[in-house]
Amino acid sequence: MSEFIYLDNGATSFPKPEEVYTTMDTFYRNYGVNPGRSGYELAVEAGAVIDDTRKNLTGFFNGTDPSHLCFSYNSTDALNLVIFGMLRPGDHVISTTLEHNSVLRPLYHLSQDGVDVDYVPFDGAGFVDPDDVRKMFKPNTRLVIINHASNVIGTIQPIREIGQYCREAGIPFAIDASQSAGTIPIDMEEQFLDIVVFTGHKSLLGPVGIGGLYVRDGVEIRHTRVGGSGILSALRTHVDEYPYRLESGTINTVGVAGLQAGLKWVLKEGTEKIHTHEMKLACMLRDGLSEIPGVTLYCVEDLENHIAVISFNIEGMEAEDVGAMIDLDHDIACRTGLHCAPLVHDQLDTTEIRGAVRFSIGPFNTEEHTLAAIEAVRETADFAKQL
Ligand SMILES: Cc1ncc(COP(=O)(O)O)c(C=O)c1O
């Protein structure tokens, strides 16, 4: 059997840097107590890891105040906190057709309750035009929430331009950085961001079960979840200050420790180096796949503004069957279907054919992996011709 090749890093990065595994093991064995709620030494040490990671992530996004870095379980959780905490019936919100269901579904549920939602489509190359966003501003627009890098077509959206328009209009601007944080620079100040939502287990190379958001000073998100915060226990209501406002219950401390180790690895390597490596392989993949008769690629013309996510179909085969052959015959992991982003597939006209096949490259992939993936698709396309 050939070597197993993992090209599903868009779903979750795998493997993790060795330091992530060892840090989590050491942390949980030595400091696996409840942090911040007691004065004994181990609790203080566990709390220090959380505080340090808030600082590290705040610096990473060029935020100003680590207490505005709130932890959640993952992006979906943080996006729910933002969307349900900022919108009320009668409000207007602008999003895009690039969004993941973690944005689409909260918005859909709110639209049933009287929130007015507009979705800006992407153009043929996979980009949202900032002017199209601006044209949708209304007096009651309370939020613009945009996917930074698509988990289906890989395009990176012009968030700085969109952010500038939002700032001028006084509309809070949030980005879903699930696919970008850890590989594409994100800067609260320079890109006019009000809220950055991230997940720990993708390009930040941490474990599952930890994510969060950074909220710019002055941006109000109501708490939609309340409970213990470890401080001010006599209060009958939930603590109002960030980060407690958006956090309740015991934080996933071992997840935070793993995330911190992942972030440290990213910082040691440098996002630019990681992105350059991944995009070199993505270019190879795009060029190789585009030469195979019967293969259709989506939005790969401009790889300048792209993450290493490439989606395609083979004429005459369903994506799921292509994925199964690539897995069973070649031991390569990819992702097929609608990728939790149904509006992208509606726009690409791939819903009827049940989505697409996605390869997503990570920092530990190699040229050999990429060549093997091209070869696997070539053989599958040859097979499809005989059907
Ligand atoms: C663009 C985007 N947003 C949100 C999510 C949800 O991330 P999580 O599963 O960490 O909540 C994903 C996961 O694939 C994603 O790709």
C-alpha cells in the first residue's frame, strides 16, 4: 500500500507540529486543574497559560487589549456569539454567498425572526467586489460579516477595502478567518476590522475544541450565553466585561495550551513562509490538474490572492465517487460534497452534480504528495472516460 497522503487540511490540519502534542500532554499532566478560580499554585499556572495565549493571539491579530480576546469552542461557536449577539429583529446584515454554514445558518434563523439579510455574490474569479458591499449599506445595517478565505474555492477577499467602507459608514465589520488565520496576515488596525473570528484546529495548527474572537474596543456584542465566570460570583447577572462577557463555564485549558503551541510554531516558521510553501504546491496542483482532459477547476486563475485550497470535478463522475477512488486506490484524503457552503455551489452551478472534490494543502505536505494527487486524478479521469 502507498503512503497515506492527507490533503484535507481545510477540514482540520493534520498532523500537528510535534510541540502541540507534547505541550498538551505536559500541560494536562501537570496543570490540568481549573484555572483562575483559586489561588493555589497549579491554578495560577493554568490561568497564566490562558492569559499568555490571550496576549499572543491579540498580538498576532494586532489587537490592542488582550481582555478583548475571548475564547470559544471553535469558529462556529464564536460566529454564533457574534451574529446572535449583534442582531435584533428589524436590523439589516450584509454577508456573502461565500459563507460557510456557520454564518449562513445563524443568519437564516435570524431572518425567520425579522432580521433582513443580504448576500453579496462573488464574481467569476471568486472575489467579492467591495463596492457591491458598500452599495448594500442601509441606515439599519448593523453588521457586515464576510468570509476571509473560502473553504471551497480558496479565494481571499479584499477585506481591507470592505473594512474601510464599513468604518467610514460606522458599521461593525466582522471576518470569518477560519481558513486564513495562521497563513494569511490579519491586522485589526490596518484592515479596519472590528471582529476577527478564528478556529484553533486549522491553520493555527492547534487541537479541535478551541477557537475564539478578538473584539475591537467599543464594539458591543451582547452575551447570549450566561453562567459561571470564576469572578464576581455574587452578581445575579452575567459579568459585563470582556472576555467574561462572551465566556462562561470552564475554558478548554488543554486546548488553549495546544493552540498556543500551534501559534508559536506558526510564528517561528512565519506565516509568509508557510503560505509560500503551500502556494507553491497549490500552483503545481492547479497546473497539473488543468492539463487533465475532463477536469474542471473552479476559480484558480488568480492564485495571488488565494489559499492552498483547490476544488474540481471530473466530467461524468460524481464528486463523492471521485473522492472514494482517490481514497481507496491511492490512499489520499480529500473532501467531497458541498463543503458546508451551499451558496458557493449554487453559484458555481455544482449543486446539482453534488458539489466538488477539494484538495487542501497544509504546511507538512510535499511535492511528492502533490504529484501523487495529480496522478490519482489523472487515473480517475481515465477511468471516467470508459464509463
Ligand atoms: C470558512 C469556514 N468557516 C467556519 C468554519 C467552521 O469551523 P469550526 O468547525 O472550527 O467551527 C469552517 C470549517 O470548515 C470554515 O471553513
